[in-house]
Amino acid sequence: MAKEKKDERAEYIAELMDSVIDDTSVPRNIRAVVKEAKDKMQNSNEKKDIRITSSIYTLEDISNDVNMPVHTRTEIWQIISELEAVREKSKETK
């Protein structure tokens, strides 16, 4: 059951990222960074904590871009928040 919850949350985060990636009103460089963060998150060659932390740092770097639409900044903050929640949950289970 817990595995299903984790998978659902990962899918939800991926969907949030996809909504930014697919939004043509978002500058191309920002979409590319979100795609990079998504790829890092889904890289099964790394440990889960490393993947999540790497994705968070990647998104935090772009979150202050002056060219970013306000609605996108909010979405990125939501994605970061979800990733941090997953990271904290994984720390609790160790």
C-alpha cells in the first residue's frame, strides 16, 4: 500500500512538471530546466534521495528567473514543495 502511495505521488510530481514543460507561454530555457529536473528525478541509476535533492536544486536555481511568468513560478514552488515532502518522508522511513 505504501509503495502505491509513493508511486502516485511521483506520478503527480511528474504531471506537474509536464504541465510546465508543455506550456508554450513559459520561456524555452525554463521548460528545458524543468525537463532536466524531471529527468534527474526519474534517473534510476542514482539513489532516491540524491535524485530528489538534485531536482530540487535544479528547480530552485531557475525559480528566481525574471522572465518566468508568475503562474509558472507558483507551479515550480509547488513542485519543489512536493519533492521536499517526498524527501522528508523517505528520511522518516530510514
